[in-house]
Amino acid sequence: MSNTTQLLRFITAGSVDDGKSTLIGRLLFDAKSIFEDQLSAISITSKRRGMASIDLSLLTDGLHAEREQGITIDVAYRYFATPRRKFIIGDTPGHEQYTRNMVTAASTANLVIILVDARRGVLVQTRRHTYLASLVGIPHIVLAVNKMDLVEYSEARFEEIRAEYLAFAAQLGLHNVTCIPLSALEGDMLVERGESLYWYHGPTLMELLENIEIDHDVNTQDFRYPVQWICRPQTDEHHDFRGFMGRIESGKVSVGDPITVLPSGKTSHVLEISTYDGKLDTAHAPQSIAIRLTDEIDISRGDMLVKSDNLPSVSMEFEAMLCWLSETPLDRNRKYLVKHTTRTVKCLFTRIDYRIDVNTLERHANPDVNMNDIVHAGIRVQQPLAFDSYLKNRASGSFIVIDEATNNTVAAGMIAG
Amino acid sequence: MNSFSHLDTLESESIHIMREVASACRNPALLFSGGKDSIVMLRLAEKAFRPCKFPFPLVHIDTEHNFPEVIETRDRLAASLGERLIVRSLEDSIRRGSIVIRNPDLPRNPFQSVTLLETIAEFGFDACMGGARRDEEKARAKERIFSFRDEFGQWDPKNQRPELWDIYNTRVHQGENIRVFPISNWTELDIWQYIEREKLHIPSIYYAHRREVIRRGNSVMPVSDLVRPKAGEKIEVLSVRFRTVGDMTCTAPVESEAISIKEIIEETAASRITERGATRMDDQTSEASMELRKKEGYF
């Protein structure tokens, strides 16, 4: 692996019955990313549990606390690399709390693999997974039609499932879907093509993961720079240095660009872009940098620098889709905290318009808001926020909701518009 | 865009995390041992905060079972960066009576959490950054980047805050504490590639050298004042290097001829055994031992 390989984050959606663990296990195994000591630990456990062969799903489950209490922890992260790319898998186990788990894992993913069993086709859960993938805006969707060996590798069956799925995806406005027939058990179309699916001419799953274009997964158009930390060394060498440090969440910036500071609206120009490794003429997302401006203006953490000819919305009110994560239901009489980019403000939920049934996509008016619910809400915040719609910009359109009493993260929010 | 590699992505993510800690936490610290992961953490802190000083001290919880080369690196790096280094020793806790050990030569990792919690209380730290990685161990694979701890420093795996996008919930109540792992998403191979790219100086024992060892089970143990041959064991001299550098009584080297970072990277990429599986005797004792130690307040 060279130093110029890219990083791709993906998640898998599907139940154990769809062969999810086998698929992950085989990807890791074929990419030589299962180590001998891990393999020997799970083979001992497999034998102890009376299994005839090694259960690859044991690789991903299994904290003592989970086994003891019969619970599953929402996301486990696994890592593997091929000569072309480095991969992070966000593995979400089980059916319980599926919405909450999948939204959490999906929030950082470039790609989701949605698994269906070729015998059963597109099910309610397939629709649910696809809806959640669209809600969280995962840039790339792969429909993996697994267990093709159990339908005699039938091209007609694959085409039937593919057509039904693409029609559903189009309803949600999803056009970035690739469908792959495969057999995780036999290894067909994962890393090796095999011979049984000779009629399929698209990429194997691994080819797709290694080659899919991800440069445009972040918004490259709109410069958004939330200020994280201000560096004022006040040493002789850096007497006048006042660097606004942060990470470019989207777009790019160059020396000389006219800048507006939000929410104050004050303007200036970029004097210097610097990193530890030297000065830059231009920097782009997701680089972490320091920016100096030509004018001494009042800027603090939580402010956002943008280009003066490309402004986001600035408001104290907005609408958003919320995924409620907490076991304690939303209390409309209480104030919560919203953390949006680097700014944390108090908020009130002014309206809960409807809840989406993630299985049928039906809307239910005036709902209570419980764990795993997806709702459309009106929100008022105590100080103005600078934001974009989530659809346009994942970084400046997302926020979390914190309960001040417990300090727990109780909801994930995606700004509408 | 194509020039933005996986190392650039990981580096920027880690810098972002460190700056969040510096801004949002009242009194943070960075745990620094002189090992390779914490050396990478220091470089990331330089990238995050220079030309300013680090907005936190470096803290080392010393078991007094460390390899001298590692302690030498620790002190030299802290001095050359001009940053404040706080060292607290398990011996202090033993003298105070908060740690009772039956045999001073046995592994001390299980007791590190006691001294760490005492140090957190002494300085009132509300956030401690550490160099743990999720690829090391399966309890870590399920831990958050911002990992919330109660008053006893305990990790409750079933009661973790959901972590979405890269919007981190940094809030703690008085007396509580978060552990933050800026290099969660790095693998052992990433660390070596970064050390090569950044030309970082690491303790000499990471490179192959000839050393007196004893074979125990599947491992070779380094001979030292703390590890002497038992009856029937014989001392051999082998070419070895360390993949991790912890407590001398339970850190095993691997046989290797790799004398450059490039050769170490080649061996790491081809390795069929995990870092901890190869080198940490204490983690092999039980499948759940890391999880149990974390619940007691260990990293």
C-alpha cells in the first residue's frame, strides 16, 4: 500500500439471515485482514459452541457485556486495506434499535451495502434500510443480491429484484445505485468473479469498493469554515499572529478571497493560509488549516468563515428531520442544546409536524417522539446559526441535540430545505 | 483532490479532534508514554496547535517497568518541544497505599488505572487524550472517540453516547471525565507509514537489534532485571524488535531483521498476527481482559 491510497468508509445493512457476517468475514478473509490469532480465538469459540466450521460472525460480535446482558452495542469499526484503498467498515449488528444504529454508522459513510437474500427479494427491511440511507444522504448505494447459489444463479431472478429495487430507489430520488449478484458463501463476485455468474459483466464488490469515485462525496463548491480554536502565540517570533484554526468542511479557499464572518456579517480578506508543513495558496475540504485575515475583526469559536459571494442561510429558526436516539422521549416543554459545527446553542422544538413510518414511508401527524422515531420538526435557537440544507451540504446541514440535564446526545438532526 | 491520501484524511481528522478537545474542555491533558503511538500523537498536536504552545500538558503514568530507551525518548521529546511533562509513578501510589502489590516484579498494567485516576483528581483534568486505536482490540473497536467516564473512571459499554458525523459531544458534569482517542481510526500500518512520512524519531528498540531473550510458550521474553530465566529456561541471543513498548515484564518482542521503517512496514503489511496478540502477554489471559480493564478506568 502506498502513501497515496484513499480512505473509503462503508457500512453494511441487512440481517444475519442475509449473510451479512459471512460477507464481511469473506471480504476481510480474502483481503488477508483476518489475523491468525483472531482466527484461532474464534475457532476455539466456534468449537465450544458446537459448530462444525468457523463462524466468521464471531469476529464482529462479542463484548463480555453484550453476551452477559444480551444487548448489542450499536457500532463496531473494522479496518482492512488493499493495495488500492484503505477501508473502514461501520458494522451495525442486529435488528433491535436498527434505526438509531444505522443512522449513527451511516453518518460518516461514503457507501452502504444493502443485502438482500435472492430467494426473498426486496423486503420491508430492504425498503427501511434504503430510506435511512437516503435520509442520511450516503453518497453511494450498493444492492448486494446475495445467495445467488440458492436460486441457481438465475439471471432472470436477479433482473427481477434489480428492477423492483431501482423503481423503489427512484421514488426516493436515489440514482446512485449499483446492483451486484453474488454468493458470499461461495465467494462469487466478492473478490473473485467465479464462473457461475458468467452473465454478469459489472464489477465485483471489491472492484467497486476499490474504484468508486469518492472525490465528490464532500461538497466541493461552497466554502464553509467553522472556527474551532484561535491561536495567538504572542511570542517575539509570531508577534502579530492571530490564526483562526479549523477544518474546511466543504469547498475551497485561496489567499486573497473576500471572506464574510457569520453570524456577525463582518467582512475581510484571506491574508494567509498555513499549516505546520508550510503556507498554502489554496486549501480544500477536508484539510485542517489556520487562516489569517487582513483585518482585525472580532471572531470567536463557533463563528463560520465563508466566501462573501457564497453565503449560507443565517437564522434562528429552521426545519429539520430528527432521528431520536434517546430512551427518554422528547419533551416539548424543555429546552435542549443544539451542537451545529463548532457552535452550541440552546433550542426549543416549536413544532413536531409528522413522524415517518420507516417501513411504509407513511406520515403520521402530531406524534410523540420516542427512540428510533424519525420526525419532521420546527426548531428555534437562542442565537443565529449559519447553515445549509443537509441535502446540499452534509457538514453544515447536520447537528446533534444534547440533553443538558444528562449531557447525553439525544437526537441527530438534518436541516431541511 | 487525488493527492489527499488516507494518511492526510486520518491526520486532518485527528487534528480536528484535538482542536475540539482544546476548545471545548476546561482542563485537558495528553497522555504521552514515549511509545510510537504517542509519538504520532505529539506530531499531530504540533500540527494542530503550532505556532502556539499546546493548550494542555503531557502526562505520563510511569509503571517504573519501562524500557530505558522509551523513557529517554519521552524526556528528550518533551524537552525539545518545550512542552510541560507531568510524570506520576505507580511507586507513589504504592507508597500511599492505594496500590497494594504482592510482587514488585509482576506486570503492573492492571494498576495503571489507579495512578491515572489519582493524577486526574490531583490536576482536575476533565479530558485525557490517549493514543489507543480501534484496530488493537475488540473492546476498543466498539468504543467512541469521545469516551465518557463516570466519577470512578469506568467505561460503560452499553451506555455510550451516540457519535454522529464528526460532531462530538464534549460535555461532562463536574467530577466526570472523558477519554478522547484522536487516532481511533488509525491502524498499526498507518502509524508506521506516518512515522516514515514524518521522519519521526522513535526509541531504538522498535528496530531489530540483538537481545538476550527466553522462550516462554509461543513468545520470547526480553531478559532484564525484572525478567530472569526460571529453572530449565535458557538465555538465547536473537535478532528482535518490539511492536509495542509497555511493561517490560509482559511485553514480548518479535523475531525480526527489520532495521529501517521501510522494512518494518513491509513486515507489518505481511504480518498474520495482531499487534497485541504478538506482544502483550497480559491481553492473552482472557478474551475479555481489555474490556474488564477499561471498565476499571484503564485506557
